[in-house]
Amino acid sequence: MQGLGREFDLAVDLVPYDTNAAAGTGRRISLKRAQAVCFVLFKGAGVGTDNPVLTLQEHNASSGGTSQNLARITTIYKKAAATLTGTETWATAVSQAAAATATLTGEATNQGIYAFEVDGTMLSDGFGWVSLNVADTGAAGAQLGAVLAIVHGLAAQRSPL
């Protein structure tokens, strides 16, 4: 049996864009019928010290409503190198006290995959959506990035077709 639709679903938080052109405002991912979401930032190499800065938010509506920072980022895992080859192993990019914001220090010039999870029980009462924003990395040079949301622990399990 396939995992897609039964064990997990995929959603876009941020489509690929140039992080030095503007900040990226993530789309709202519903956790109303799922246990958790794993946010995955996939980025190209940038320049200098244009390190990505991530901000996790929670929302009480699918659009509009109230949005607020969610101080739940503690550990972000990474696979990163000047050029990704597919043989990298997971390491820790960020280990910090719970915060809504995390800076991927030293990662500006790396290609990388960065992942962390948010459990639905971490959200404040009345909040059922989360999003991940990526700050503008500066104007030193192009740094392409995108954020994929892997929603898992689905309450309703269905075939993807």
C-alpha cells in the first residue's frame, strides 16, 4: 500500500523563489486533521553571510484571522555541502532553546536540505494552521529556495487518486 494519502500528504509552504529578492511568506498548512508537519527547506548555494532565517507562525484561520509567532523550533536537521551529491548524512544545523525564529548560521554558501517537525499539540488553543516564513537573505547574490510541508499522522487516510 502506498504511503501517500495513507501515512502522509504533501503541501507547498513556499514555491521556489530567489530568497535575496524578497522575504517568503509561507502558506498555511492545516493540522486540524493531522498529527504533525515536517517543514523541509531546500535551497541552492548563496554567497557570503546571507544565511537563511526561518520564522514559524501559527494561525487561527486558513486565511485572515489571527497570526502569531510559535516558539517551538528547537532542532533543525540538515544535509548540506557546497554541492549536494546525495551521499550526505543528517547533522544538526540548529540546536536552541524553543524559539519562533532560527538562523541557519554558516549555511549561506551551501546547497542544503533543512528539516524540522511541528506536532499539532504544540499549537495554542484555537490555532489549527502553521506556516514557515523565510526572511530576505540580502542582495549579495541569488539564493534559490523552496519549502515543502510533509503532513503526517493523517486522520483521514485516502488513496492519492
